[in-house]
Amino acid sequence: MFSSVLRDAEVVDFARDAVAPVDAYLDEAADLLLSGRQARGRRRELLRGTLRHVVAFTTWRSLSANGVPRSDAVRLNSALVDAAASTAHG
């Protein structure tokens, strides 16, 4: 059901308003995860975007729908965050 609401939120104002608190919560989660890292400038922006991606419901749904077990999804997302942290310097 949640995936349908997320889909509808892309085109229906009422649904967008309904998921706004979830989006705000996930934004806060990404910021909290970022707070423990020493990153500035472009590196910080890249890392925050990556963190926001890995906490998104749609990321986990896609991995699961494509047969990726949860334990592997955790490892893959952790590796993505590590890669983002080391990719953009400065």
C-alpha cells in the first residue's frame, strides 16, 4: 500500500502532502547519519545525497524486488556510502 501512495505522490497533491512527514523523517535520518562524518563542501553534498538514497523506501523495495536479500542490501548500501565518502574530496 505504501508503494502505491509513494507512486501517487509524484502526481497527486493530496498524496504528496500525505507522504511529506515521511520525507521529512528520512531527510532527518540522512542528516543524522551525516553528522558523524567529517565531510565538507561537495563531498558533504554527495554523501548526504547518497545517505538519503539508501534510507529511501524505494531503494530497499527495488533491491528486494530484484531478488537481493536484506543482508546483501545492507552490505551494498554500506559500500555505496563508503564509496561516496571517498569519491569526492573537498
